[in-house]
Amino acid sequence: MATPQEILEDLKSVNYPGYTRDIVSFGIVRDIEIGSDTVTVTLAPGGASEQAVAEIRANVESRVQALTGAKVEITVDAPPPPRHREPPRRNDIPGVKSIVAVASGKGGVGKSTVAVNLALALQAKGKKVGLLDADVYGPSVPLLLGIAESTAGSDGDRIQPMKAHGLTAISMGMFIHRGQPVIWRGPMINKLLTQFFREVDWGELDYLILDLPPGTGDAQLTIAQQAPLAGGVIVTTPQDVALLDVQRGIEMFNQVGAPVLGVVENMSFHVCPECGNRSEIFGHGGGKSMADKSEIAFLGDIPLARTIRETSDDGNPIVASAPDGEHAKAFAQLATRVEEELGKQAHEELPMIH
Ligand SMILES: Nc1ncnc2c1ncn2[C@@H]1O[C@H](COP(=O)(O)OP(=O)(O)OP(=O)(O)O)[C@@H](O)[C@H]1O
Ligand SMILES: [Mg+2]
């Protein structure tokens, strides 16, 4: 009997219907199991058409049969939920190239901190970046960027965003006074966010970063639906390494047809400011293993550091206040990984055969 490796090698001679590339390099062969008299091959043909799947099945079956002489069973993994990317339409924001949403299953994990510093790190790489604080209940972007509240202006029929540390930003916090309760109902939030997307004078941006409210439920989904997302980033912490939370985040992005760029682990480890020793208070690496389990990319980890919190509270985030420091480097790496993953999205889609 041949080994699974030999079978896999042999299957490299089966091309994807209509393509010169083989099914193995497309990642369609997921598993090969050798039983006593059967070989089971699991295929994951992704978004392939029924006809293409039937053709791949038949070809795999006859190759494996010829090689092993055994009975061949083929199982086909269900395709992932359809990525119905809405047609390029009303939702496109003129001048804005890519919209990236930052989400988390739970509150307080550092979404806003990551969103702001990621935006600054992308800017440090020469990109034009905007920040949309979609957390209308608990807007924190004005505080983080040191923008005074109720300072938004309008210019005719366009809303003028704020400029802070080079970023173009808008937040509900710019329209309200501190302490003033805001009671929003669903339709009002939708209307407000639509205005944030369409009526704000964003200018030319390479990236618009969305700081989503905590959670991955209907409210977040509604916001994510407002604009065509180029991708989603999921923030987690070592204490929060609940696989389910990350999977809910993945599901949410799937539902709006946005690729998940990956997971970032925030407050991941602590570096002693005096001695430089690294301690992993909560146990570190959960984000990475979770990303592996969910088959999404790991985008890096951000240390737990008092200066990150203090600079944020001062409206002068760490990437802006200490651009050459260790912590800014962690965000620079995150920015690089985010750009890499965005770049991959453009190439990684499986071919669709019609
Ligand atoms: N890496 C870090 N090191 C130290 N403190 C941090 C770090 N990341 C975030 N914090 C602090 O943790 C608190 C929560 O962070 P942040 O507001 O960014 O979280 P969030 O997920 O946006 O919260 P919310 O769910 O309320 O929107 C803040 O005080 C912030 O300064
Ligand atoms: Mg927040």
C-alpha cells in the first residue's frame, strides 16, 4: 500500500479543471487516510462549482485507485459560508482604498488602543490613514488622540473630520459633551454611521481603520455591513483566549463577506521597565494557538506596558510619542503583518469555474 505522502505526490498530476495548476497546490486535498482495504481522501474544494467538484472527485478517485488498487472513498468538506461580497456600489467611499475593522469578542481587551496605534504605525510607513470610531456608546478615540470633545465642524453638506497626529478621525465623541447620556436606537445608529461613512470629507486614504464596539453580535454586524471591508482584525488577550470568541468574530466577518486578516494578542507579556525582563503574567501564546486552531493568521503580540496606557490617556499614543521605542516596534510589526495579509487576500481566492 502506498503512503499518504506518495498518494499526495501522485495527486499533483490532477489539475484544477480549466487551470494548469494542480489541486494539491490549491490546497484542495485536505486529508488522506489509509484503512485496511480503503483509502479515504478528503477534499475541500472551497468555492468550486458543482461541475468542477465532480470532475476533481472522478480524477482523484481514478488516480488513487490506479496507484493503490484499493477501494477509494472521497469525502468533500462543505464549502465555507458564501462570501457574497456585495457588488461595488453605494457603499464604496470615494477616495478610500481599504477599510479595515478592529473587533473583539469582549470589551476592554484593547481594541481602541490597537486601532489607534495600528493607524499610526501604518501612517509611519508612509500611508494616509483615517480612523472611524464606530463605538457610538463608548467613543474613546477623542481621548486617545487628544481631541477635544464637541469639536466637529461641517462645511456645507460635508462633515469635517479632525486631524490629530496626522490621522483623519471621526468619532461620536466629537459631537457630544462628556457625561451627556446618549441613547441610541438601532436605526439612529445606522443613520449616524452612514453619515460617518458617506458624509465625512475623508479625502484620499490608503486605509480607514474602524474601531468597532466590543462584541461580535448584531450591533457590530450592522456596522460592518455599512461599508465594504477589506478585512477584519480580531483582538484578544491571554486571559481572553476563548476560542469561541474568536470564532464568533470570524463568523461575523464571514457574514459580511470580509476576509479575516488574523488575530493579535494584546497585553500579551510584560517587560519590566527597570530590568528589561520579560514575564508572561497570564501565560502567553494563546492567541497564536487559537489562530492555528481557527486556521487564521497570527498577526503578533503587543506587550502589557504602563506607558501604553499612560500615553493613551494623555492623548499621545505610544506610536506617536515614542516612535522609535520597543512598543512602537511591536505596532510596526503588526502594521506590516496586516498589510501582508491584505496583500494575500487579493491572490488567495480559489478560482471559480462557471
Ligand atoms: N498593551 C497595553 N498595555 C497596557 N495597557 C493597555 C494595553 N492595551 C490597552 N490598555 C489599557 O486597557 C484599557 C482598555 O483598553 P481599550 O480602551 O483600548 O480597550 P477596548 O477593547 O477598546 O475597550 P472597549 O471594549 O471599552 O471599547 C485602557 O485603559 C488601555 O489604556
Ligand atoms: Mg474601545
